[in-house]
Amino acid sequence: MCTRVVWPDANGSVIIGRNMDFHMDLLSNLWKYPRGIERTDGVNGNLTWRSKYGSLVATAFDLIGTDGMNEKGFAGHILWLTESDYGKPEATATQLSQAVWLQYYLDNFATVVEAVEWTNSSQVAIAQLFDPTGHLVPALHLAIDDATGDSAIIEYVDGKPQVYHSRDYKVMTNSPTFDKQLELVKQYSGLGGDKPLPGSTLASDRFARAQFYVEHQVKPKTQVDAIAAMFSIIRNAAQPFRTPEPGKPDASQTIWQVVLDLTNKRYVFESTTRPGIVWVDLDELSFNEGSKTLRLDLVSKLALEGGLAGNVSHQFKDVGDVVTGALDTGVKALEFVAKKQDDFEVIKKAVQSLVGKKKPEAVASK
């Protein structure tokens, strides 16, 4: 479904590349969140917090954070992992809804070390959402990185967080789990083995290509060179447009990709469905507590001709309390459905059972 790449020594800057793959348009916009926002875990309300850092976030349907960076140069990236097993956490456990999983980390941490320490000590559990577009239960893992070049991947196995923490962990794609990816990649030339670099769209092949090319880069002379190089790497690991493959969200087309300069705090966004590149310089945004939550409308404003282009740091708009309230209600609805999935499954089976018992002649007579 996605690829994430870290280049920690790009002309003295830490450059991140990431693409988002899905079987349909996620209607992604960019949001600016200030410090001081009060939030809850989206599950039972046991975990509450006040955002310590402001952040810039790419969303799905304006409801769920999928990618972003905070004002300290700490970034996070949500990707698909079919093997994710979040278990059935106790009601008293520290939990985060998938809707706020990324946002919690952006709100509270400046470094990967801080985030890893909290993850391990809290053993935070993740409550799954319901995907209203494909009737899928999202299975996700989280990559985090910071302006020092540090990196970590957080996956869930048997209901517990498995954290892989090292500056050497520069790439993350999808299936299989990260420990298996690390073994698979060793078979390829330039990465420890003698097999030629693979070229398919399989997540393991994209992992190998991204790993190879990030390890074989000429040091750039400028930020523009570094961003261009990262776009080249991430495009090489992108998913081409093609006929959808039912039941394979990790085999979807790339709909957008981003490159982040964590050192200079620049966020560059490129759409594949609305061709165009825009960027936001976080130093030009106000994250002061009490400032407005703002949205950059990419869905209607990004276009090949006559649309947004270049530096769009000052193009964010206040959507108003009505829209914000409606979005909050939307997230709560997704969380409610997620909590009731077992109940809905029972209802579905009951309905299917009744339909199956209906006599053919009774149906024909109507």
C-alpha cells in the first residue's frame, strides 16, 4: 500500500520520502494544528492530552491522520500491514484509536527516543476503525523519524507493540512484518546477496529497491537536489495505475507522495491524481496556542492547470466551527462502528441465515 524512506545524511539534512497507495481517492487535504488542543484517545476516554507541539498533517477524508510532521521536525507515517494483530485490549488498558494514533505521537514527542520509550513503557494498545469505503478493518503500522536521523517502526503482534528502533531502519513498506523484510532484502545484490534487484510491485520488492537506492545516493549539494533525489527513490517504489485487485489494499495505485525535510521543516506534496507539486514551510505557519486550526484544500484547489503550485504556506483557511464539529462527529461515528463490529457481525450472520432459509417459491411469488 505504501513506502516510506529515510535519508539521514542528505546534505546535512534528514529527508523523508513516503507515498500513499489506495484503491480509491482518499480526498486528502493538509491541516495545520496549533499547540494546546485538547484531545482524547477516541476509545474510552481514559487517555487525554493537550498537544505540546503544533503539527502539519495529511488526512484521509479530513478525519484520520495518515502522515505528518510537527514543529520540532518529528514525523510519522501510517502504512498498511495486513499481518497487524491488535488483540482485544482490556477496557482499562492505555489505548489509542487508529484515528488519533499518529496525532498522539505528533502532539507529544520531539524525538524518536521519547516516542519509543513511551510506547514500550505504556504498552499502548490500538483500537481499530471501520473503513466506510471498502468495508475493511484497517490493519496498519507506524513509522516515526526525527530531525536527528533516528528512525523506528511500530507494529502489533499478538496484541502487543513490537518496536524496531535504529537509524539503520531507513525503509518500510507493507507485508510481511518488518523483521521478515530485513531478512528478505539480504538476498539482493548490493544489499548482501547476489540476486538482481527485483522489479515487481510486491511490497518486499519495493522494500529492496528503496533500500538499494537510498544506500547508493550521491550526496546532494542543495536542498532542491536532496528533495529531487528522494522523489526519484520514492517514485521508483510507487504503485502504477492498474485494474484494482479485490481484497488487496496493499496492491493499490499510488495516489500521492510526499517528501519531508525534517531539518529545514519543509513538507512537499505531490498528487498523482491531481498532478502538481506544492510545499509548506512550517516556519511560515503559526503554531501558537490559541491560533486557528486551518486546512489547505488540495481536493478542489490542486489541479494541473490554474491550481495551487509552489509554496502554499499562506493558503491555509479556517473551515469554521460547523465543519470542524461535523468532522468530529464523523470520527466518533467511525469509532462507534469499530467498537460494535462484533455486534454487527452477529446481525449480519442472522440476516444471512434468514435469507438462506427463505423458500425459492416464496421469493418468486413476490
